[in-house]
Amino acid sequence: MKRTRVQSGPAWVLLGLVLAAAAAAASDSVSVDYDKQADFTRYKTWSWGKGTPAPNPISDKRLRQAVETRLTARGLQRVEEKGDLEVVYHAASDSQIGLETLGYKEPDFQTEATRVTYVRVGTVLMDIIDASSGKVVWRGQAQGVANPAYKDIERKIDGAVEKLFEKFPLPKR
């Protein structure tokens, strides 16, 4: 049996770095920022504003329910129109490259291989706007890998929204 050795040149190193960066970008992340000067205690009601719904209508419904639950838990009441706050979100999903390391070990031979896979990544950007001034008073963004299994997507959506609202200026009641 003839063994050939593949030389790793600059092109292979560059490809490896690009794939590693894509895999890192696909990991779960949440970031939140808000206007520290805004008086959140004066807000009593909120309503939905026009944004970009999730591509899957079932996921979009779950996302809306998760947001409504968190805002209600903080004493804010949803109204159909003209709330003190307007909640706008933009949701998207995309396929990204992921890496999976495989190891092979036999008595006279040991090697490691990397398999390239495609993973679904979901992202939501949410703005909460002071309706009287039109200024964003809170912004949150969540991104994570979503397994195609629907029970996993439901868990991921609820977990991401929970993390987003952990740093919401109004505490749970």
C-alpha cells in the first residue's frame, strides 16, 4: 500500500483559518445595550412595530410569545396600538460552514481529519423604542446554531429571548 503525503501550503492554511472563523461565528452569542438615561419605570404599555418576521411562521410565533412573556413578567401590558414602547425585531436564518474534528487511531496509524458541515444559524435583532420620542432605548441581538429538530428550535428561541431580557432594565415582578 502506497502512502502519499499532502503538503500543507499557504492555501490550505488560509482555508483552515477561514473555516475556523466561520465555525466561531456560528456559536451562540447574545449582546444587549440600553439607554442608561431612560426612565424605564414610566413605561406601562407596549405594542408591536413592523420588523422582519422569522422565515418559519411557527418559529416567528414562538419568538413573539417568548417576548410577550418576558415583557408581561416585567409589568408591561401589550396594547394593539400606541403603546409607550414599540417593539420591533428582525429575524433571519442562514447556512454557515461548521467544522467537525474526527480522529482515527489504529496500532500503526494515527491521524486527525476535519469534516466540513453546513449548520443553520438563526439571528434576531430586537429594538425597543420610546414611542413618544422615536428613539431606541433598548437593543438586543442573539445568534445561535439551530438544530433542524423543532423541539430544539423552540428551546433555542426561548433560551435566547431569556438571555436577551436578563439585562432588561425592569426587573421581573
